[in-house]
Amino acid sequence: MSTHSKSRTASYEYIKTIGNAAAPGQIGFRNPVDVALGQRGLLYVLNHAAENTPNGKRVAKCTIDEEDFLGEFGTFGTEDGQFSWPNSLAVDRDGDVYVSDEWLHRVSVFDPDGIFRHKWGVQGTGDGQWDRPAGLAFDGDENLLVVDSLNHRVQKFTKDGKFLTKWGGPGKGEGQFDSPWGIALDGPGNVYIADWRNDRVQKFTGDGKFLLQLGSRGNGEGELNRPSGVAVDQQGYIYVTDWGNDRVQVFDGDGKPVTQLFGDSGLSKWGVDRLSTNPENMLEQRARVKEPDAEKWFVQPTAVAVDDSDRVIVVDSARHRLQIYQKHTT
């Protein structure tokens, strides 16, 4: 049964789950960490996998409406088109896919079908160098913003990797960061950064001028514990994956808390298909679950995206799935 999380001016209806735990070559995900919207309802899902399952690192493609699994690309390794510790992805207007890799300190670029195009990046502290690149996002001019996590800053590049500018630095003050992770832009071009170890989200102008802080350390309403991802919808609502509190928090454009989502997942279409092909094994696994009701909740959500239909897509990483909500305005 669908549930609604009420707010002052909006409600969020759980509509479906996409995904289940799966090895490479199977239909499903393995510890997804990010999702990006492609063309014509296409979703690109970045699978981080665990350290003991390195062959699970890949990008999966599926559709949000029909929930069709369309394949995957990328494997574990250090060669062109491979990943070691992938963190984030973004899609440009041509449909090319950009993937950041923390361990390899680079961004790899693929065409819409997953064919490797090129890469750039080198570890360091200078302009255009990175230490654990994380979140990626394109601005209105198709420049790529990269969260340079362990250099505690944001850098901006052209699509082919030419350095343009940077801002930030280590610290707890306005405009400073401590291991930032996720990034998003709103319609006017303002930039939002999930400031991981400072337990907040910071909002900037497109050229890096500080505007607003959202959240502070804690587990109450409007408080954050290791925020990892951020998204902004067409009405200016801000969505934050509150990783350490196993929830998504929604803020209005002024940074005031609106509502919280904790997860409502049912069995995905892929899970139903898997159950029908191997019912005895699946039922045995289900019987071992100690708290069935808890399976619907988020566990360490890492990223969130919002499409043009106001569907909120939450990357429920430890559960190997996406949970999708429909926003309704009143």
C-alpha cells in the first residue's frame, strides 16, 4: 500500500522500487551510489560494490517507466573504461556519461551506449588536480563541476577537462568544507554541496559565493549526520540524503525543513521476476529475515535525483535498489 509523507505544501507518495542485489551480468545492482537521468526516461545507476566484490563495479542502464534493464558497462580495473572506486556520475546534453573515480583520481567519459571515449585527471593539490574526486554536475554552460573531496574544494572544468576555476578550502566556516561529497544545481544555477564531515549542505552562487547553510549535526528534524547527496526540484525544494540517519530530508528554498522520507519499499518488478524463476531459494532467504517490516526502510541512502515529472529517485545503497516517490503539490 502506498504511503504519503505530508508537508506544508507538498506530499510524497511512494510509487515503486527498481532493483535488487545482483552480480555483474545479472539484472540488478550491487551497492549503487549514484543515479543520473539520461534521455527519454533512461537511468544510469553507478554501482560501487563492496571491497570484497570488486567485480561489481559498473554502470547499469534501465528505464524508469517500464523498468527495463538495458545492460551495463565498465568493469573493475585501472585500464581505460574501468573503475576502481567509482563515486559519482553525470550526463551531459549529448547523453555522454561522466564517472568520477576516487582511487584513480580521474573522470572517465562514455557515450550513451557505454563506449569509452576518454579520461582525464591526476592526483595532486594544484589547479585541475584532485584528491578523491566525488560529486559531478553540469552547469547551464555545460561546464563540469567536480567535488574535490580530500582537497576540500569544488573545481570547474570544460567538458574536455580544461581547468576553469575553483573555490573552497578546508575548515568549518562559510564556504569551507570537510570531505564534501554530493553536488547539485538549481534552475538559476546556484550550487549545492553536501559537506559530509561538517554535517551540512552549503549553497553558493554559480561562481562560488556563499549564500546559505542547510542543517547542522544531529538526528532531529533539519539536522544531518554525514549528508552524502543533494538534489533540487523545479520548485526549489532541496532533497538531502542523510546517510548517517538513514533518511532523506526535504527543505524549502529558504533552507527550512519540510518533511522526511524513511523508505516505503515493496518488492521490485525485478525481484518478482527473480522470485518466479527460483521460488524455493527466494522464499528460504525471505524466511531468514528477522524484521520483514524493516526491509522497506532506507539503509545508508547515498544519492537522490528528481526528474521533470517530480519523481524523486533515492539511491538506497545498502539495499541495492532505487526507491521512487511522486511529489504532489497542494
